[in-house]
Amino acid sequence: MQIVTPQGTAYSEDVDLVTLPGIEGQMGIYPDHVRLMTQMAPGEIMVRKGSHDHFLAVGGGLIAITGDRVDIVTDMAVAAENIDEARAEEARQRAAARLREKLSAEEVASVNATLARSLAQLHVKRRRHP
């Protein structure tokens, strides 16, 4: 499995199971999964390797599954242990405040994307590392 962001490769390992937030809902991907290409919603990815689970907060993106590979291209991927909860909360508050302003449709879309990314980080951090 590989997760790529504009900043570089965020995760690259052979894994046993991946669960991720598809736009139709949560998806579980095991080895030899049928080929699939779909969109990913902001949320949480869980990666299982052996008996260890690893959690990441992710933004929107694209998922390509090719039987023995899961490739994800996303605008954000942050491991649970690397999430700065205070910074994510500040970003959430700023985005919520901006939505109360008079904004163009493009600005609303951009602010909503920022809000979704900060909420994904807060969800993963608060659920996995209280």
C-alpha cells in the first residue's frame, strides 16, 4: 500500500488489511481485492500489518486498487501520533468562522475542504490518542 501527498510519500508498506473512507462509505481492502478506482472522502485510514494497527487522518483523494496494491493520492495524510490537536482545532475554528462570512462559491468549497481535513485530524487524534 502506498499513500502519496503533494509533500511526498506519506506511507509505503506491505499490509494485511486497509480500511478507508470511500465516498460511498467505509471500505475494507484485503489482498487480491477486485480492481477498483474510486474517490476517497476525508476521514480515517486504518492499516493492519500483522497484529499492529496504524491510523492516519486523510483528506479527499483517489484510490486505485489493483489486486495486490492499494495506491492513494490525497491532499493530506497524517499519522495519528503526528497530529497536533491544538493546531487542528485552530484550523477548524478559523474555517468555521470563515463560513459565517460572505464568500464566493469557490471560497466556500476551499473553506469546506479545510474544515473537512481539520475535522478528520481531530476525529483520529481524539479517538486514537486521547
